[in-house]
Amino acid sequence: MTVTSEPATLRGIAAAARGRRLRRSPALRALVRETRLHPAMLVQPLFVRAGHEVREEIGAMPGQFRLSADRLASEADRLRRGGVRSVLLFGLPRTKDAEGSGAWADDGIVQQAVRELRAADPELAIIADVCLCEYTSHGHCGVLRGEVVDNDATLELLARTAVSQAAAGADIVAPSAMMDGQVAVIRAALDGAGHAETAILAYAAKHASAFYGPFREAADSAPTFGDRKSYQLDPANGREALREVDRDLAEGADMVMIKPALPALDLIAAARARTTAPIAAYQVSGEYASLVAAAERGWLDRRAVALESLTAIARAGADVIVTYFAAEAGAWLREEAVR
Ligand code: PBG
């Protein structure tokens, strides 16, 4: 038997193929890391409700709270300490009606929250979600004609909502109702009302996803009948999702969002290859809840899976990530940066 200087298993492997050379130490790995999360790319969703000094934990989203407007300043403070510069606001109105009129009331819950946050932190980037489902008695994202959500009648109400949010001081409005033409109508209404500087983040590719379950508990927005499949996208459709991205950009969206995030990494990557506009991804309530639940059972490491999933979303091509982990992840990332 011949003795060789090389183990048999490595015979024939080219010298250049030794990938482990650059994985040997933390410094080498950090040197060649391709994707780096930064707290400034994270957006924290906040649920705002009426009342005073309310901080109510959401059952299916441990660690997330419904806050009254007077608790927002301290929340903004916590975010700033973690380096997170942006929030996405959802409102729970005191009362609901068939049209969802609470969405565009000047003293509506989100409008109040925007003013409160603007006063507390003038530098915060404030995004307001534009949809009717939290405000309608039937829980659908638009007004009804019989049992059908009336697309064109809804557009006017979404436009009113966006204008009132812009008037309150929102930097960005984010239409999520999935009505056709919503971006164009909102752009025209904002410009007409003197809010040409307010940006639009379009929920362009929003799938009818079962991962929104915990959100509907948080925002009390589950439809009382039927589902959202006649307006949200079929999760099976990727090309159609990209068509929505194209349309929203053509209608004047400044940024486009893909949602949910981890189940749609392919679409984040495809959208990234398609446009130079900023791309946002929304790691939704069910994505958060499933990781948190497994971590609570001791089955997953909360911090590790949160950061790994956020990194995967960024690697796929998202510039901006909306995530319920934002505040926490911001603090983790700051901690890692000083190590
Ligand atoms: C409003 C809206 C929803 C979400 C964001 N905006 C709920 C829905 O479409 O049912 C879901 C966010 C999440 O699950 O975290 N239409």
C-alpha cells in the first residue's frame, strides 16, 4: 500500500476550493460577510389604541403591546436607544362603522399618534398604514356593495385617509388595502392637498396569507364573513406579484413592499432584480409568533433565529424590513457592534 501525504478524501480537490480558509475566525468571517443588518433599516410596527397609560400585551404576539398615544413617547425613546429610526402605525379606533370613517378622522387614533410621536421625536420616520380593515364593522379592507368589496368606492376613502395622515405629519403613507389603483389615487390626492413631499410605500405584493392571523387579533380586524382572497394575492402566484410591483411603481410608489417576508424570499429577490427603487419586506405577525412560540418552548434560540431570519430577508434583497423584532434586534445589533 502506498502512503500519501494527503488524506484520501482530499485527493483531487483544487487548492482554491478550500472555503474554510475564510471561516476560521470571527474576524475573518466578519471581513467577508456579505449581508449586514443595521438598526436603521428596521421598522417597528406599533398598535395604538384609545385610553390613558395603556400598555396591553397582545396574546398571540408576546412582547408586542397595544399602546395608548401617551405611551408612544417612551416607546420612541426605546427605539432610538436601539438605533431604530422608523415606525409603522396601526390604529384601533373606539368605534367602527360600515365605511371605516375612523380611518380619516382628523382626531383619529393614528392621526393623534402621529402628532404625539412627531412631538416626542422630530427625527423619527413615521409611516402610517392606509387601510380600512381596523375601522370597518365588517373587517374588510374596503366598503361593501352587498358582500363584495367595492374597489372604486374604496379608493376615495383610502385617499382621504392618506391625506389626513399626511396632514398630521406622517412622512410616508403605506396603502395595504390591495385595491386596484390605490397608489395613483393616493398620489393625486396628496399632491392636490399640498402634500407632494409625503412618500408612498406601496404594499405591492401582499399575499392572502395565513401568517396574518395574530395581527388580526392585535388589530381586531378579522373579517366578520368571507376572507380577503378577492383582493389580496394568491400565495401561489409569483409572476402576478411582480406585475403588482410594476403597476405600483408606474402609479408613483416611492418604495414597494413584499409581504409576508420569509415565505416570499423569491419575490423579494425577483423584485430586487427588477427595480432600483427601495424594496421593503414585512416579516409579519405569524412569522414573529411562530419563532417566539418555539423560543418560549426552548426549541429555538430567540435571538439567533430572529437575526438569522432578518439576515435572510436582507440577503434576498430587502433594503427595509418591517419586523416586530425591530426594537429588540436594534439593541442586539448595537451590542454586537461594540464587541
Ligand atoms: C391591513 C394589514 C394587515 C397586515 C398589515 N396591514 C392585515 C391583513 O391584511 O389582514 C398584516 C400584518 C401582520 O400580520 O403583521 N390590511
